[in-house]
Amino acid sequence: MNDLKHIEAARTAFYGDYLARWQAMIDAWRRPAASPKMWLMYAANYLFNTGGVRWALDPLRPNRLLPDLPVEVPTEALRELSFVLLTHSHTDHYDPDLLRTLSGSRVRFVVPEPMLEQFDAQVHPDPDQIVVARSGSPLTLDGVRIEPFNGWHWAQQPDGRRTGMDATGYRVWVAGAHWLFPGDVRTYRPDALKPYAPVDCLFAHLWLGRGCALIRQPPLCQAFVDFVLACRPRTLVLSHLYELSRQPEDMWHRRHADMIRAHDAMTNASIRLLAPAVGDGLAWGDEGPQAILEPSRVSRVG
Ligand SMILES: [Zn+2]
């Protein structure tokens, strides 16, 4: 199937079952969990239950990006969150309408310094809900150790200027393991992640060049693989696929994930690669994460 047909099929499937998937995800997330678990709320938006601590990174309703979805997803249960980590204020990561419904609850918001003013004006949190994320200043929230760091969302222009956005990445310690979230990256410095090696689980956002998603071999494949491998991840969770509000030339999907999976350097490094679909979950065991298969539906985890 060509890319355009594949995207249309994925869009039709998503519009058909997003509400049921969201509800199943929330129900599963609320159940007590012995092992760490993660669900994908949307393309690169994560919900966690780790040792009974419920938290999220860039939580987002699909309705935020797809206003023609017929029904709003219910969000009341998210008031049970312990904390929320925010990376940056692009619309596919930051959902102020959702976050505003969490103000006045016990949820704490970990907000990067450059976002503080905008966050305060749009979300109106209680002042004691805000925790400022600063690179090099580790935090502990409900026993979870979190280390914010400056990300690489900016692009270097030929004249040396940096354009783009300041974004915060996070390293999080879970059950003796550490997980790395570099967030959106637009400058793949090959050694950027080296100081974090080895990483138990790397959450990497697939991006292989602006406007390049319809090209057979997008130009940044090698740069992406070099970037990822520098931290020697045991498991790679690949996300930012099927961001359905984007144009096809900027939408990453299964073909691109398969291209990374089949890359020689990836197979030589024998890294487990998982590319969960929106609504799908992963549960961590001794062997690393496995797809959580809800009996009521067929998982699209790849
Ligand atoms: Zn972004």
C-alpha cells in the first residue's frame, strides 16, 4: 500500500475506535499495577502507572489536534494524576484546556522555565501545584526521581543562528531502571545522548527531516539511528507516529518505523524496538516491556 492510502486507512481506523481505546486505556491505567506500565495517549503523549504512582508526560486529548472528532474524550479520571511533566509548548505536546481541568487537584505540574509565563496565563494553576523544571536540578516527586535536561529541539541555521524551540528532556528512574525522554529533536548530535548510556528504555520521537515523510529513504535515517544508539538503549520505544493532524509529507508511520527497525546498525546492536499505537500499553517485566493486550480488542503494537 502506498503512503497516502496507508495514512487514509489509519485515519479511518482511528476515527472509528479512538473513544473506545481512550476509555479502555483510562480503565486499565486506574487499576492497581504491580509492574510499571505505560500507555500512549496520542502520538507522543504518555500516561504511566509506576509502582502505584500515576503520572504523565505531555498529556493530550486527541480532540486538541483533531477538532472534527465527533466526541470529546472524558478526562475526569486524570485528576488522579500525581504529576505531569511538560516538555515544550507546541500544540501536539501541550494541551492547556486539559491541564486547566487539573488545576485545584493534587496534580503537580513540572513546567520548563521558558513555558512558565504562558502556562500560568492559560492553565491558572494553584501556585503550589507548579514545580519548575531546570536542567541539572533533579527532582523527586512521590518517590520518583526525575532529572530535567535541555533538549535539542532547535535547528542550526547556515549562518550559525539557532531557530526553533527550547524544549526540556527528562530522565526518570523507575523500579531501579532509568528511562530517557529526549523529546522532539531537530538536531541529531551523534554524541548528545552518550552521557546517559546505558539506558534501560529510550522513548524516541521519530523525525527524519522536514517534509520528507513521502520520500523512500528520508535523509536523516542514519543521523537518527546514530543519535539513538549513542545511549545504548536496551529497549527503544518509538513514537510520534500517526500524528494525524499533519500533512502526509510530515507524517511518520509504520513504513518509517520498519525502516529504523531494519537498519543494519539497529539489528547489529540487537535492540528491542516497540512502536505502540495510540491507546496501546506496555508493561515492564524482567525482559523489558511487553505489549499489554486488552482481551477486548486487537492491539496494533508493532
Ligand atoms: Zn515540538
